[in-house]
Amino acid sequence: MSRILVVLIVLFAVLLVFSSGCVSQMESLNTTERTVVPVDPGANQTITPANLSMYHYNGFGEWTYGDGVPLTVRDDIAGGMNASGTGTELLSFATISDIHITDEESPLQVIALGYLRPFPSAYSPVSMYSTQVLNAAVKTINNINKENKLDLVLSLGDAANNDQYNELRWYIDVLDGKTITPVSGGTAGKENIDYQQTFTAEGLDMPWYQTIGNHDEFFTGVFAMDENLSSVLVGDTVANLRLDVTVTGDTSLTGYYMGVFNGSDPNGTIIDMGSVSSFASAPTVIADANRHAISDDGVRIGFMQEFLNSSSLPYGHGYTEEMIANDFACYSFDPVEGVRIIMLDDTTENGSTIGDIWAHGRGSLDEERFAWLKAELQKGQEDGVLMIIGAHIPIATMEEGAPSGWSLNSEVSQTELITELQKYPNLLMWVSGHNHMNTILPIASPDPAHPEYGFWVVETASLRDFPQEFRTFEITRYSDELVGIKTVCVDVDVEGDPLAEKSRSYSIAAAQMSGKTDVGIENAELLVRVK
């Protein structure tokens, strides 16, 4: 054997091993292979969210890898039918949700509510790295697509954290693969502070479709963006609210400066926070007109309009000029022959609180959207297509009226909605985000003799908060009467990405301090009877 041939064989073997290692690493992101397990820091009563520089020394934010969660077959609503054979794969897609892209230097935040006590929705250091972890998620999805083709991505709401234009633009620009500088109010820190530095995003390699979430519409996801709050957003004075604002619901009451992240500090130290009486004058930041509310031109209009200003596919990401003109954010499309996806806006109408300060954070449908949904479901059934509903807020996974469940003030009750959904045997599932959890819930048929009227509700966790996961779905038709839905939770790949790795650490620390590290990963093939 010639020396050249020996060298070629050795090189081929090395490449084969390297390739195998890459595939193995990619597969390990799939939670059926391994899971991210927070390391218990033990009893520690002294650490608070404010002690960012002390997290590591106190054991917070550390993780290891544990066993995977195997794929189980769920036949809860299949009426005794089991899958046989390989079937025909119809559609493969991913869902991302609750990215909460955050302008940490915005003057309108409620940091004070969570800085000294665990309340991650108000304060979490992961907020500094929201664009970077989204970019890492996009890279992970693209890598999966290279190995196992994905037809599309559904983004299920809360793209922005605080109804801000610049937050929404950063979100779209990351998915478009643009070069962005995630800084507001000047350029302080962007040259030497990691979370402020300019980077060129990966950009999704496949079509993606959008729906709207409560944080895309409302201040902190629950307060209507009135004229006063809108002026604070684009002004230079740090928000002056009451510490009990989440109890009173009155954003006109004052007494405490809510604080901002110091974008010139590597740890994003919180400044400009404290009782009004402790300040000689109101604390200020550099104003930035790009912080203006998305909802300035109508709650949904401003949001939808921005997706027409995107360079990735498809144009508008589901939204059209006609929808913008009608201020109506629901649509449907057929990604492949035989499957229809119905993207439903199930957020609350602006101002429809009726004395309930948390109403804007709950699910809701008015009669107009309900009538549209019924017509879409009926048409899909008549067309003989399988149907999937994508929405931000889930149904039935929480008690109606719960803080992030279905609103008791909705024109259409949760019971009325579910009863209607149970009329369509070709409805496979309702996919959503909102609760930052992985949940799979069967909704059984009201008639045991006709199991085809059942469907599934599947929640996708948050990309911001631990576990920082998304889901993949594979829809397979086994027969005229049986469909399988394989759904798997996938961890964002942080290997070789120090900013995404830091984001994971902070998300784990926030979860540890709030006692919410049990994310209930469930990987399953969900069987559905159809007709």
C-alpha cells in the first residue's frame, strides 16, 4: 500500500470521528439524550438577586448534565388505537416562545420589585443577554435543520419584554441575521462590555411565522401603555411608581424610583433605584426615541407593521397590509399539503381589565376573533386538512382566572372555547407559550364513542428563563384515522458561546432563588384520532 493511500485512509478516519463527534454533540442538545441539571447550592439564606458578583461563590448558576427524558407514547385520547409502521411524515417544525428581548437601560421598568427578592419577571441578570441567547437558539435550530430538515418555525409571542420598538427591532434583526448593537440611550459600554457589543446574528435558515404576546402589547405584560407611561419610555427620567403597583394596579401613584441597569458596568449593576425621598433630584438616563411603545399606533398595528420590515421569509411572517389596516392579528396558512396552521391572537383587548389589574396577562377572545376561529376550523374540516392552532396563551393548563390562565372577563369563556374546539375531529393540537413551562395536556372528546373530537395542548418553555428551551414537532400520518405528533424539548447550544453560557448560568441562578427549577420536561409521541 502506498504512503499516499495510507495518509488518505488516516485522514478519512479522522474526519469520520470528527463528524461523528459533531453529530453526537448536536444530538445531546435533544433532551431525550441528556438534560441540563442545576446543581443544588444548598441552604443559603444570605444571597439575593442583587448579589450578582457573589452567585458563583455561593453555588448559584452552576449546572451539570443528567440523563435524558425518553420519548413516551401518549395514547390518552386515541381511543385504543396504536401506531403501526413508519407512517408518512407530513410536517416538521420548531416552536420558540417568550424570548423577552429586553432593553435593560430603559427608564420604564419595575426592577425594584425583584432586585432584593426573587421575582425574575421584574429583575433577572439574564435580561442583559436576551439578544445573545436568542442568537444561540437560532444557531441551534439551524444545526438541527442541517441534520433533520425543519419546514418552519412558529414564534409564539412575547418577542419583546416591555412593548418597546427597539426591543422588537432587535428581535427581528436577530432572526434576519443582521448586525445589531443591543444598546439604547447612547454608546456607553458597547466597546468593552460583552452584552453591549455589536454582533452579527446567525439568522434563521427557514421560514418563520409570528403571533403576538401580552408583553408585546403591554407594560410588563399587564399594564396598558397610557400617555404617561409612553412619555416615560422616550424620556430621560427613571420611572417613579409605587412598590405595591402590582397590587394597586395604579401606575399614576408615585414614591419609588424603579432603577435601571448600568450599561457601562460588566455586571449591569442596578442604579437609580430607591425611595423618592432619598434623591435630591429625579435620576435620569440618556433619552432614546427608539424606545417608544410598539402600541403607539394601535396595540396590534404597530407590532404587525414591523414584521413587514424584515429580510427573511416569508414576507410579513404571517402578517399582511390588510390585517394591519383592520388591526386584526389572526391568520392561517398551509405549510404543506394536508396541514393548516391557525395563528390565533388570544391576548386581551387594550383596557379590558374591568377592575382586574392582571387581566392583560391572561388569555382572552372577543366575539370577533371567536367567530373568525370557528369559520377557520369549519373550513379546515371541510377541506379535509389536519389543523394546528398556534397562540401565545394556553388553555386548560391552569385554572380559569389564574394569574396567567384564561381571563374570567373574556367575552368567550374557556369552557365555551374548549366546547367549540371539540367539534372538529381534524384538530390535532393547540401550541402555546406564556407560562415558561413545558406542559402536555390531553383534552379528551366529550363523547368516549368518538375519540376523534379530542386534541392536545402543548406548551413551549421560555428562551429567556430556565430551561431556555424550544420544541421540535414531527407530524406523521399512520392511517386515515390516526396521526402521531412527536414533540421533543431542545436545549440551546451554549458550547463555545461564552455569552449564551453566561445567560444560562444567570437563568439557572434566578430559577434557584425563586424555587422554580422543575420545568417538567416531557418528550412524547402524541396519538390523535382524526376523521
